[in-house]
Amino acid sequence: MTTSELTLPTTKKKRRRVMGAGKQLHAGPMTYVVLTVFALVSLAPLVWTAIAASRTDRRLAQTPPPLWFGGNLFKNMQAAWDQAGLGTAMFNSVLVAGTITVSTVLFATLAGFAFAKLRFRFSGLLLLLTIGTMMIPPQLAVVPLYLWMADFGWSNQLQTVILPSLVTAFGTFFMRQYLVQALPSELIEAARVDGASSIRVVWHVVFPAARPAMAVLGLLTFVFAWNDFLWPIIALNQQNPTVQVALNSLGTGYVPDQAVIMAGALLGTLPLLIAFLLFGKQIVGGIMQGAIKG
């Protein structure tokens, strides 16, 4: 047997592997079963909230509980809207969450770029201190933060909620870790050679490279700011509430109406669902783009 005959099977195997590498993988039946189960489990709380919001409080107290929708959904939604003043609360939450999201994404990207690619004194120590603040429970800062805001005369005002969250240590660390891998130093050096200023480097080099991570950070920040309850319930009152503070008023009273509470919770969740439906494709595309770059 010649040398060419010995190497022929090996060559054919390699060729089959190369040809198979370009083929699209197809999911099997078990994949669909597992994904369906996970989807149903994830949607179960939202579906139950919608079912409870469409029933009466008396029906929810019965056994077994209802397993399908009733006819009181819009009636309960209107009652929750009127009782909690959700019109003002929705506007306040959009303003607060939107401002916090834009500010956090902008400042965290700039700080993350500085820690990832710039060289300056005590950069390692400053990054360590930034990460260290994440270890402090936020409950410890409630009292001094409230006293600080009271000294400014901002009690029961939206800037009391916005100012402490303009930038986060998590956002800075997240962007730093992403830019270390996704932004080649050669691009920055090439822009410098072409005479680009620092602002142009950030605008034309850093922001395009960081766009996938900025989209993910923006989504996480918006959801966190929208759902935040502890600090807004302390800093604001019912005359100028966010959505979560307003929904808290539905649970007061001698006999709270559970159906109305569920309808209010559903109304408070709808903006997040709408935002994900509108921008979900861009966000998922940004995640995939960042994964390919990484």
C-alpha cells in the first residue's frame, strides 16, 4: 500500500468535517420540548397576573382559583388607574427611568473606556474602590442619603430619586470589561495619528465599538430604575409618585381588592413589555454582535 493510499481516508475525513462545518444545525424534538417548558414557566406569573386582573376579588378568594380569563379586566384596570393616580406616576417613572438610563449608559461608557484603555495614576486603585462600592448594601445609605437630600431641599421631588443613580459601579465595571476585549488599542492609536481629538475618538471609535454593551446596559438599567421601590417609597410621597410608589397605595385599606391590585401590577408591567417588543430585536442583535466581536 502506497503513502497516498494511506493518507486518502484521512483526507476524506477532513474534507467531510470541513463540509459539515458550513451546514446549519437543526434542533431536535427534545430541544423544542425543553424550550417550550422554559417559556411556559417564564410566562406563568404574567399570565396569572392577567387572569387575576380580569376576575373579581370574591372569585379570587374561592377554591380552586380561576384558570382562565374573566370579563372584568378593563374595569379593574380603570379602577387601579383612578385609585393610584397612575397617569402622573407613569409620566414620573418614564422621566426618572429614562434620565437614569441615558446618564448611566453615557457616564459608564466613558468611565469604562478610561479604565480599559487610558493610562493614568492610581487607575487600579480607583477601579478597586469602584468595584468595592458594589459590596456595600444599599440599605446602609438610605438614612444619610435622605438627610443629604433634605439639606438640598429636594424632599418629595424627582431629582431625589434621579441624582443618586446617575451612574453605577456595575455599569462602569461592565463597560470596562467589554471594552478591554472589543476595542483594539490600534484603532485609538490610528485615530490619534489622523489628528482626532479626544471627543472625536470617543464619538467615532469608542461609542460604535461599545454599542452592543451599551444596549444591554441600557435595558438592564431601565428595568432596574422602573422597578425600584425602596428608595422612591422613602423619598417621594403619593402626590408625586413613581409607578411602584403609586401601586403601593392599592394595597392599603381594611380589605384590599386583590383583583384591582393585580390590574395595577399589570399596568405597571406593560411599559416594560412594550419597550422590549419595540427594541428587543436591536438589543438581541447587539448582544449577538458583541459575542461575535468578543
